[in-house]
Amino acid sequence: MTTIGVRTLANGLQLLLVHGDLTEQRVDAIVNAANEALQHGGGVAAAIRRKGGPTIQAESDAWVAEHGRVSHDRPALTSAGTLPCRHVIHAVGPRWGAGDEHAKLGQAVAASLELADREGMTSVALPAISTGIFGFPKAQAAEVIFDAIENFDREHPDASLTQVRLTLFDDSTLTPFLQAFQSRWSADDSSA
């Protein structure tokens, strides 16, 4: 794991841009880029299922049976199985081309952070939701995700959440997110 950028936002929430494996993050929760049915068959979701064991899929199936399909503004929460975190927040981002993608991605990120806060969590790691098999352009996703994190900080000044790690595995995703991070917060004040 390599921290590429750090920014402390207006109300004290620390945002880290991390190059590393989401499934190895030692945080209260990682955010899974899930589908509505919580069938963890590909991408980030499959990696989480593989490393976390069958408990995550079993709890996901039980969540859907009880609550119905997951939506952009209503993520699911399960344990983390054998992962080094305590929980997995399953967020559903939009498929590119489905309509209103920017708003839906913003809702998915905001709802995940709000769920973590309601559960009293202090640290969360999330991937570049919707930028894999869902096809959301990475540079646009970076702006939406950074906006959602900043809005959460602004709207929840007394949140339990103190750290958000945007954790990206591959260089093709890291590059546009780093460019967006640097253009938003200049390098000379990124650790302010």
C-alpha cells in the first residue's frame, strides 16, 4: 500500500488517495462496488468474495432476501468474513449509459459514507465505484467521488468517520484519480 495523496477537508475528515489492494485495507469497512442483487461474480466484488470467504456471499443473499435489491441510495452492510476489516458496505453505482449516472454515483458514495457514520465507524476504504465493468469514465468518476466525499464532510461536521481511503489497484485508474486530486488540491497544500 502506498499513500499517493492526503487531504484534510474543512471539518477534519482525512481523505487519502491510496495505491493498493482494497481487500488488504485495515479499516472499519471497505466499500464493495456491487450489483443490485449482491451477486459477487466479477471485478472488485469477486476479489472481496474470494479473499473474504463464503460468509460475505451468504450474508449478502440474506440481506437481499430480507430487504430486496440494493439501490444507489441504499447500500447493504455485511460482515467482512476473513478480510482484515470488520464490515463490507455494498454500494451500487450506475452503469454508464443508464441515465443520470453522475447523480447516482454521487448517491452511492454519499449513502456509503452515511451508513458508515450511522454505524459509528471511523475509517472506510472505497474503490473507484462504477469504473470497471459498469464503464463509468474514470476521470469523470474521480470528480463525482471527490465531490461526494467533500459534501459528506461539509454536511456531517460531527461525523464519527475520520478517514476515507480511496483505494485504487491499477495504474489506469490511479492516473486519472491522481490528476483530479492534484487539480483540486495543489500538491503544496495537499497535506493541509
